[in-house]
Amino acid sequence: MQNLTYKILEKHLLKGKLEAGQPIEIKMNQTLTQDATGTMAYMQFEAMGVKKVKTELSVSYVDHNTLQNGFMNADDHAYLQSVASKYGIYFSKPGNGICHQVHLERFAKPGKTLIGSDSHTPTSSAMGCIAIGAGGLDVAKAMAGIGYHLTCPKVVEVKLTGTLAHGVSSKDIILKLLELLSVKGGVGKVFEYTGEGVKNLSVYQRATITNMGAELGATTSIFPSDEVTREFLKRQQRESDYIALSADEGCHYDETVEINLDELTPLAACPNSPDAIKNVSELAGMKVDQVAIGSCTNSGYEDLMKAAAILKGKKIAHNVSLVVSPGSRQVLMKLIENGTATERDKTIFTKIAEERKRQIGIKELASIGVKADALNDSEFIKFEKNLNPSMSIKDKYEMYLQFKPKPEVETIGSMKNESNDKEQVKEFYTFDEASKFTKEDLDKNPELMKAIERSMMKW
């Protein structure tokens, strides 16, 4: 009797023994890269002298550095396209979508192995495959037909019981797991989801969980391939890729964590770590300046439709900036087709899709799809990611304070701003004047923070 993880690993095992902690080598069926990591990966691949990729499928995505502020990104993209053409690699142009979102929709297959030079490659494991994020050299070696070396992981069963209540989403499942285990709790482990609660989760909901499994430090996460998977693949017009896969009844797991979905409440990750979890109710009244919905974690069709339903008939507060970043062109076109995004919106959505679809972890830590420049030091943003959210400006002011709620919470936050005027402040300050203020001064007086923000534009 085997768990699902070891079933797939066994079929791809090249060297070693499937015992937790032992070194193993496995064959990779698929690879993916993105433009922030792909250039070096393909240069390394070319140095190996291989004429064509030896995988079943390799895809080069351009989805990160799509704001052309100079010639470097454009040169990289031209190189990536030429390499793809030469070596038999699929090339995904800017605007097609985020690598792990598009790969889930178009290429991921149950029972296969995938290695990608993107930390959120495990998103595809929602399809019942083993998807692992790794360095560019490991991806280059996989394209050359060389096995991937890793330490055989422990397998943790995450047993889901019950049903999600109204207002609670799959994001809350992974946030709860982060609260229980921390960002280091998944190192050297694969999280395998089982139980009756799994049956009620769509592939997009499962993908939210496997995507954020990376925040646990996990090797990957995995869901069974079941009738939910079949229906998803059918809608993607690739039902022929479906095979049923699940763990054997009574199989061994190294650890088990049980989560009762009936008892879950809406959660959010707060600065400065994904495991800094609070109930959403604790954050009520917090001032919000920017809201970014979508991009890396919650950019599927279901997620954006939830946000649209909340926003219907309402307006964004005049002092709140809201940006929506669909995860793929397929999602974008569906929103336009069903009228959620009107023809008037089409230009805006398309600009997001083609020019600003970037993931977290690029230069501006939180400005994915928000705006070309960095966030102002006085602004709070609700966003899908919460990695290293603070950095200094002039060694003085805290920047990029992010929160990681789900789309529903983000949307509600965009419709109101809880700011309170405290006292009159100067229109502008010199740097020397601003340096006299402490962080506590800025926290207590939002208007002072805004004044410093205006002043910084002049420094």
C-alpha cells in the first residue's frame, strides 16, 4: 500500500530507495521556466551541447519582467524566443499569463513530474502530479535528460473533513496550515491532501493550496486526481489527459494533520511573514490605500468572479487604488465574455494582461500589476503575497506593508478607506525635516505619512 506521492515517485525513480531522508534521483517529464530565471537556465542548457530537449514537454514563459524600462528585458525575451524555436520548447509570449497558472490549465497532467525554475511550480500538483520548484541549472539538466537529485521527502497527510462555510475559502486552509506549522514546517516534506473535504474543492481551489505550499517550505503538495480533475480537464478540452490517481486505503504517512473545514474562519497573513496569521475580524478598520486582486495565488476565474460579485453595483473608494490581474488570458477572455469585464474595461484588463502581469519576487516586491513604480512608503496594500514585505527608504521609513487575505477580503477593503484626519501638516518636508520623525509618529498620523510620501517624490 502506497500514498499517492510515493506511487508517482516510484514510477519515475532512477536511483535510490524510497525512504524518507535517503538520496534519490527521479526522471522529469516536463519543465517550465519564466523570464526572470529562464535566460541563465537556457544558457546552461546550451552549454551542454544537447540538440533538442529530451523531456516530454518544456515551456518557456514570459510573465515576470514585462515592463520594458530598458533594453535588457527585451533582449532577454528575444533570446528566450530564439532558444525555444531552436530546441523544441514551447514559447509563451507576454500576456498569455503567469507560468504556473497557464501550465495548470494547458499542460499539467495527472501522474507526471514537472520541474520549474519558479518557486510556485507546485501549483500544478493540484492536478495530481509531482511538481517541484528548483534552480535553473536543475531545470536545464532535466531538459538534457538528466535526472533530478533530491532527498526523499517525508509525506504528510493533510486530512480535510467537513465543508467550507460561507465566506471561507481554500486560501483559509493553507493559511491555517501555515499558522499550525510555520514557514519552515514543510522543509523536506510533501503535503498530500486526503479526506471527504477534498471532494468539494475545485481544481482552482486546490491550486491555491498547492501554490502556497511553497510558503511552508515544502518540496511540493499534491491532491488526488478524481472526478473534479476530470471535469476540469474536460472544460479545458483535454479530457484525454485524465487518469484517476489516489492513495491506497490504509497507506503509510509520516505525519497527519487534520483540519475540520466546518471550524475554519476567514484568515489573513500579516506583516512580515506568511505564517503571521490573524482572523480577518481582527483587522477590521485598518486603513487601506491599495488593493491588488489576482496575480500569483488567486488569479483563477472563480477567484475573480467572487470579487466581481462583491463589487457589483458599488464603487471603489476615491482614495483606494484597485488593480485586478487575471492569471491567464483564458481567465481574462472569460471575464469579458460573461460581461464581468465590459468592453470599456477590456482595454484596462488587456493592458494588465499584456504589460503588467508579473509575479511576486521581482524588483518591486509588491508592485505586481499595481503601478510601474514602487509603493509609497505610507501605503498599506492588501495582496496575494506577503514575502519580505518591508524594506527601508533613506534608512528611515518602512515600505511595502502587505497583507495576504483572500480576494473577497481584498475586494471589501477596496470599497472603503478607514483613514482619520488627525492634525494639519505641512505640504512638503525636506529630508532633514522628515528625518526627525520616528516610525511611531508616522503610524499615529496618516496625513503626516502622506506628506512624507509627497516630499519623497521631490527628494
